[in-house]
Amino acid sequence: MTSLPPDEVLKEPAPAPAEAEAAPVAVTEEPLPRTLKGLRVCPGVAYGTGLQLSSSDLEIPQFPIAKEDVRGEIQRLRYATTAVDKQLSGISETLDEDAPAEAAAFIDVYRTILQDPSLITETSALIREKLVNAEWALSQRLEQIRRDFEQIDNDYLRNRIEDISDVFQRIQRVLAGRRSAASLLEADELEVPVILVADQLGPADMLQLRERDDLDIVGIVMETGSVTSHSAILASSFGIPTLVGVADALERIGTGREVLIDADKGEVRLEPSVEEKKTASRAMRALKQRKRSLVKLKSEAAVTLDGQTVALYANIALPDDTAEAKKAGADGIGLFRTEFLFLNREDLPNEEEQVEAYQKVIRAMRGRMTTIRTADLGGDKMLSNEALVRLHVDLEKEENPALGLRALRFSFAFKDLFITQLRALMRAAVAGDVRILLPMVSSPTDVHEVRECMAEAARQLTAEGLKYRDDIPLGGMIELPATVAVLADLIPLLDFFSLGTNDLVQYTLAVDRTNARVSRYYDECHPAVLRLIADSIRRVLAAGKEISVCGEMGARRDLTPFFIGLGCSALSMDPAHIPTMKERILALRADECEVFARGLLRRRSAESVHEALHAFSATLQPAQAVPAPAAPAAPAASAAPAPAAPAAPAAPQQPVQADQPVPPAPEPEPSAAS
């Protein structure tokens, strides 16, 4: 028998696998996305190394105490509160001259919370009643306050719970013998620009971090927070690219990982490519250079290339905001929102307090015009329950606050409160150049009623022998389609007008943009909005009166050519936008803007308007083609005065008389370059 070679030995074939024992299919996990999404607070692009800061790592001790220990526990609470107040005072004293006015204002807010007697009294009551330690009692008190704040409709006011929470946590850290989150941050090994990553970040922590020489913070990413939080506002004033609401940021980024923040797109990119890093580095260098060039524009007038001057005014909410307005080179105060003097307090500001606040603004501006709006209270800016008690009223919750008792309607409902404010304004006006602006004027009847209230205030002041002015210019805000419809009747009754574009958009389109289901219908570039604005500007200018544009649209640099083209020569905005707005105006020609505005009014859709705006911006020098500023979470009514000498109205395609509407749009749709 012939033998087979070893490699040809027959082997028993392997059994075929049973059907039930089929080889398992390999499962590959989906890779985690490299991009995280968030909400833009401050635009810009930055690249650096992630540095994690967790402010929620404080474990609150919870334990019962004996009755005889109650007094000592309350003493611990008082000591810790005083210690935190000293910390904040120290931060305030170390602020440099470049710190924005908001920085000191937010520290003042924190100290006001600390000095509120109810912090000690209410928390002490919980210690006595429940026999618990101070840290635990503070947590329980915070939850009570949080439940109350959740009932508030206004986003800005509801988000103030973040400030109270941060103050309480600072007290708890002192009670627990812990340092603040900002001072605990270790950055010795990071000698490169950092992207700060946090769950949340209070204004005080942000100021502490900004003052540290060992940190070069070029971007901020927060898991929680909102675009109306004080931290967000502060980050915006610093000009640091910032995103909030970035889910899983702490877990995905952490410390030491390379990260790129593109706030313009609302994105955080993990492990960016070499090309992405190069692009970001170029953008960061360009931004620094541009900031330096913008500083040089402060003393320059905003004049177009063909000689048309545009006045740029600042919107403020508190008297201390004038510092930021002057720093930005504002031509005056376009809007002082006096309602903020009435909010977040248990009492009402008396006449003397108001006179002092108004005169502080007037004197700070040193002869530059100041427009003060009467309190736009009601709706989503309601007085506290304690303050309403002082008015002897119990207002029921309104189903639709925007269409309820607000602005002038609220003032007329509480005449004594309104006349007190008018008295204060008339007394303060002896200090300088002042105008009074009325919110949400809807008819001539509104103006007549205000004039009657001013006459009553004058009679009272005369009888009391107090100095006052009775010749203060009186203006009205154009915020309602109804106001545009009766403009011919209002023009003879008022001295100037201001377009409050936020409310005008809301009421024209019947859209609450804070409602996610309909927010896509809120578009400032809707043809109906633009035509109402054009109609208003042309009528007022044709009558020889002054008009300005304010609200978010007034700060949009892509819309500036439209407003200039209509003949409007005054814009009012947050002080932070004034330098870049001036930069945009210096690159424009009024005659070209006039042609552009006429073409924009012929467009039939918001999409078409957006295309035209983009095309026009592309024709400007690259350094001037700046994206529009980020929109806040919730619209706030605003307005501004016009300069002393308004420009002549732009010539429309057809003659337009003061009481005629804008001509109807012609049939052909213009090209994007029109």
C-alpha cells in the first residue's frame, strides 16, 4: 500500500456548523460625533486646549441639630454671609479699567442678594423649625425660591434664579470650608490658550478667572445656562466666543483635549484637523487686529463715504450702564429702560430715588442727548407681588401678557405711580438735554391722556415750589401696526418717533419667537415688516419730524444700508455693537444704500430679502463684511432718538406724501444684486 506524503494525509472533515449555531454578526459601535451643538452667546472662532471647571462638586452636608445648637448654627450662617460679601467686595476692588460696566453691576447684584434681610431671616426660620444645619437650610430655601421663579413668564427675570443659586452656593462653600470653584482651578501645566468648559459659571467666578495671569481664556463652553444669563451677558461684553446649552460638554471635552469653538455656527469641534486649527488661528489673529482697529474708531464720527452722518446711540437699563456707553463712543443715550428701576424689589422707587437715577444718567452723558422711556411695566415685566400689594391691587395672571395690561396701559391703570414718575422726570430734566419717550402708543387718545398727566404733575410741582421743566420733548414708540396706520394723526402731537422693532415684528407677524413651535415664523426680514418700517420713516421725515431705529434690527449691520437708504440717520443699540456698527457705516455710500433700499422693498419673501442682504454685504471690503449680532433669547422693546438734524428722506420711485402708504411692489422680482 502506497503511503501518502504527510501534507496529504487525509483528515476527517470538520462537521458543518448547525444552523442554530451560526457565527455571530460583529456589531460595531457608532463613533461619537466630533461636533457638539450649543446656543451662541458671543460670536467668534477660537482654538485651544479644554480646561474643565466643575462648580457642582460641592456635596451639601445634611444632619439634624439639637435645639440648643440653633443659635450657633445661625451664627455660622451670618459669618459665612459676611465672608462672601467681603470676597465679592475684593473682586470689585480689583477690577481693572478695561472691565465692562456690567462687571461691577453684576457684583452689585450679588451683594444686594447677600444684603437682603430675608436671606438670613427665612433661612434661620428653617433652621429653627426643622432643626437642620445651615447648609441644608440654605438648600431648602433655594428650592422654595426656585419654585416661585418658575412661575415667572419673562426669560430674563426667570433666569435670575441662577444669580441667587450662585450666591447660596458661595455661602455653602464657606460653611463647608471650601474655596470657590474659580480659585480651585488648576492650570499650572497649561501654557497655551484654553477653552473653559463648565457646567455653569457665575459672573463672580468669571471675573476671578479673567483676573488670573496664568490663564489665557479664548473661549467658553457651558453645559447649562441661557443667552440671557448674567454670565452670558458678561462673556459677550468681554468679547469671548461663548456657547451655552452644550450637552455632555464636561464628559466629552474634559481637560487637556484639543477643541475648537465656532460660536458663529453654534458648534464645538473635538480634535480639530490641522487645517481647521490653521483656519481658527487666522480668525483669532484677525479678531485681535480688528478689536485694536475698532478702539481707534471711538472718537470718529459715523459718516458714510459720501458724507451722510449717522448718530449712534446706546440703550441702557441702569444708570451705571452709562460708563459702557461712553467707552463705546455713543453719541448719547437712545433708550433708558426705566422699568428696571421697578423690578426685582419688594417696594416701589419713590420720587427722590427716581430723580437721582435719572440725573445720574443725564450728568454722566455731559450734554449729550438722553432719551428716557417711561416704565414699560406689565406683561412679562410685572412688579413683584409685594410691590403690587403697595399699589393695593391683586392682578390676575393674564392668558396673553403681550396683549394685556402693559406699557402705557399699565401706567394709565395706576395713575399715581405714573404721575410720580413724570414728576421725577420733569425735575431731573433741569440737569441737561432730556427727552421723554412713550412705549406702545396706539392712538392720539394715548398722547392726550399723557399730556393731561404731565399737566397734573406740573400743577403739583408748582404748588410745592419745586424746580422742573415743562418743555421736555415728548416722543412715541412705533411698535404696533395700528400706530403706523394712524401715524398721520400722531405726527402733529409728538416731537419725535422711535421704531421699536422687536415688538413691531412680534405684533405684525403675530409670532412669539420664544415659542419653539412658531419661532421659525419670526423673521425681521419679512417684507411686511420692512414695508411698515419704510412707510413710518418716510412719513415722519416728510413731516419734518425726527425718527430713529432701535431694537435688534437697529444693531444688525446687514440691515444698516436699508435704514440709511430710507433716510434714517439715527440708530440705537447695546453699547457693545456701536464700534462695529460705526465700522460698517464708514464703508457705505448713502446713494448706493438708497438704490439698495428701493430694491429690497420690491422683494416678496423673507428668503429673497436675506439673499439680497447677503449679496450686498459681499460687495463690501472683507474686513467690513461682518455677520449680524447674535439675537437674545427674548425680545425687549427698545427705541432711540434721532439726531438734531435729520437727513432728507430718500427719494422713492413714486412720489410719497406724508399720509400715503408705501407704493405696492411691482411684478418683476429683482436679482440678488439689486
